[in-house]
Amino acid sequence: MSVSKSKNLERKLDNFAKEAKNELNNVCGSSLWESLGFVYFDELEDSGKIAKANFYYGQLQIINEIKFSI
């Protein structure tokens, strides 16, 4: 992969990660989930919020795996 394509991919992954973190902050009401991990999601009252938080946390995990492999 060329350097420019690699940087472009990294930039896109960073944007996806930023969006996922923003959504998690909105769902959880704070950034406390960053230090506690997915265990924090069990404390949410609404099952819809738990599902949304798990979805975006999963996205972050995938993004981190992709970044690690490039």
C-alpha cells in the first residue's frame, strides 16, 4: 500500500473512531466508559442505549484491530 493510501486510511479510521466515541459519550452521558470499558454499559437503564453503546464500542475495537495490523 502506498504511503498516501495508508495515511488516507488512517485518517478515515480516526474519523470513524471519533464518531464512535462521540456517540458513546452521548449515550453514556459522559466519557467515564473510556476508563471502565464495556462494563459501564450494564449500568445504563435503557436496553436501547445498552445496545447502541455495545455497537459503537465494537466499532472502536474493530478500528483498533485494523490500525494495529497496518
